[in-house]
Amino acid sequence: MKVTVLNNILEANDIIADEIRGILAPNRVLAINMMSSPGAGKTTLLERTIERLKADGVRVGVIEGDIATTRDSDRLRKFDVPIVQINTGSACHLDANMTKSALTNLDCSSIDVLFVENVGNLVCPAEFKIGEDHKVMLLSVTEGDEKPLKYPLMFRESSAMLINKIDLLPYTNFKMDEAKENALRINPRLMILPLSCTTGQGLDAWLNWVKAELAAKRKN
Amino acid sequence: MKVTVLNNILEANDIIADEIRGILAPNRVLAINMMSSPGAGKTTLLERTIERLKADGVRVGVIEGDIATTRDSDRLRKFDVPIVQINTGSACHLDANMTKSALTNLDCSSIDVLFVENVGNLVCPAEFKIGEDHKVMLLSVTEGDEKPLKYPLMFRESSAMLINKIDLLPYTNFKMDEAKENALRINPRLMILPLSCTTGQGLDAWLNWVKAELAAKRKN
């Protein structure tokens, strides 16, 4: 019974996710669904990312998903980019319906890259398509190198894994090689980019990836 | 429609949670449901806790909840205490039904304290009662001091919040006072215990809390 209901919800969700693709397609907006555990650094990465992309003339839009508060969108307001905050109330993930509603408040013709910051949760968001081109996940080194094996779905569904907070490596028992190996065992096609939003190390590779994906999207 | 189904699931869950209480009551087992984001340190805390409680003659049992792998229960095997591993497959939380099934593999007459390590998830586990006396949550300092406001349900439902990894405080922008204030705004009765499983700081206070709760349970 429970599984049947979930299947119906996911099928209904996928139909709306396709509608979102239809909305984004005419303007060739690159849509990136950002996912991670709470506190892995999604908002801080967005701060660094928006700052750099704006300087390069890339027009960014943001949908912020949180159970409660506008804290994350408040942090991004200083960049003067269009932001829509979704408060899910109790829902542990964004779904296509919420995302589509948020999109009605954004002018897609003035956006090159749409970042959707999902609710902090390493499990549930991976199940729901929201019309994105890529799911990008963050794993912070303080979370542990075995997480890909313990929470496989998100690692399987993602195009890229950003290993964040590498400035904290000396203070943890996180083994970078083991993390990469575990992640690639779950998803051999996963692009892995270690970085630190505090020191800036690795940010160039991430921004180059975004810009290359945007260029590829424009060519299609 | 979705909400109605969820209500039914939660009601059905609560009935089974009461059955679990009935199973644990004759032996006055203290049941603690441990919850946190992935990688906040639940298993490491259990390692320290079991070691210390065993030395004090307290008999511990463990139910380990993970989506996949037996990594966490493998880490606890060295303590020679009864452990049951639940692999939820895709479920993002333990429910009462899974917990009751696991309990059939434990001899409750030989356990004083039952620790149930939930799936790493700061959202969904808080919704499901599993017959516990207390929900105890971990927040690691690397996750950020604003998390109580952004993920309020778990902070509201918990009896105690362990602020873990305080050895990493010098390398983060986590403000301890702000974290406490935010948590108490959500739940004024929350017991807050900062600690580090790496240095051992604060572990005494946590173990004293567990032993005091066990003594109180025995008196009832």
C-alpha cells in the first residue's frame, strides 16, 4: 500500500518535472539541483559561485528550499540576483510541483543558470526530479568517507560530487582516496571535485564545470 | 490525499510504538532513539558510550538503522554487546514496525539501555515514534548554529541535544551561544550537552545523564 502511493506520487512528480523542462528549454537555462546533508555548505558555495559567475557576466537565478526560515535567501540577497524562497513546512525535499510554482516568480529569459538549493537531506531529495539538467551533491569531509556506500541513491543520481571543507582535512579521519573510490563504486560516471569555500581551493574547477555545462546546453 | 495517507501511516506507527513500550516495560529497559544528520557522529558516540557504560556494569543493546551496509554495526562488534542491524533499503528513517521486528532478535531481560541509531537524516526520523523513552539528537559544530531554526521538528521532539565535535570549534564559524539560544527557542526544555568524542570532553555529563535516566526509569 505504502509503495503504491509512493509510485503514484513519483509518477505525478515526473510529469511536472517534464513541464519544468518545457518552461526552461526556450531560454536554454541550465538548471542545477544542489543537494547535501544539512550544513555541508550549499549556501556558502552558492555565495562563492554567484559572486564569481556574476563577475564573468553569467546571469544566475536561485530557488531556495528550506523547511523553515528565509535565512539562506537572506544570505544571497546581497548579490542582487533573482531569488525565490520555498518554505516546505514539513516536507523533507523539494518536488517538481513546488519548483514549478517557484518558477512562476522568475523571468527565465533573464537567467543563464538556475541553482535550486534543496532541503538539507542526504536521502529524500534524490528521489524527486525537478526538471534539472544536473543533480550536484556536496559531501563535506566532516561527514565521513563511507557515506557513498551508506546513502547510495544520491551518489548514483548525481552528475557531480563536490567534496567540500577540504581545509578541515587535517582535523578529521576522512580519507580522500577512499571517499572517491566509494563514490565511483556507486556511480562510475560521477565527476568528483574537492574544494574549500573557505580557502577558495578547487573553486576554479567547479566554476569551469558549470560554465562548460552552460556552453554545452547552449549548443544543443 | 497525500496528507491523509501520511496521517494513517503515523497513526498505525504509533500503535506499534505502544506495543514496543509494552515489550520493553517489564524489564524497564531505557530506550534511546539517536538521531542526527549523516556524519554528525552517532556511531562514534555509541563507541565511547558503550565502552564507558560496560565498564560501569550497565548492559547495553543496540539497534542499528542504515539504508545500506553493516558498517556501523561492524564498528560496534568489538564491544560484544547484542546488536541488530536494520537495512531500510530506501526508507529514510526507522519506523516502529522495523524496530519491533529488530526487537524480536534481542533478549530484553539482559539489557538495561537500548540505543537505537536511526538513519542519518535531520528531518524524517523525528516524525516516527519507535517506543523510545527519549529522542536524543546530535548536532555537530560543522553543520552550523542556525540549524535548530531551519529544521525545527527534530529539536522540538528531542529530550537532549548533544553538540558534537567541539574540538573543531576553532576551525568553524559556529557560535555556541547562538546555537543554544536557537535550540531553546524551539524547545525550552531541551537538555544541551556540548561534547567531543575525539578529546572526550563533555562525555561525563552525557553518561551521567544516561545513568540518571536509567535510575529514574527503574524507580517508576
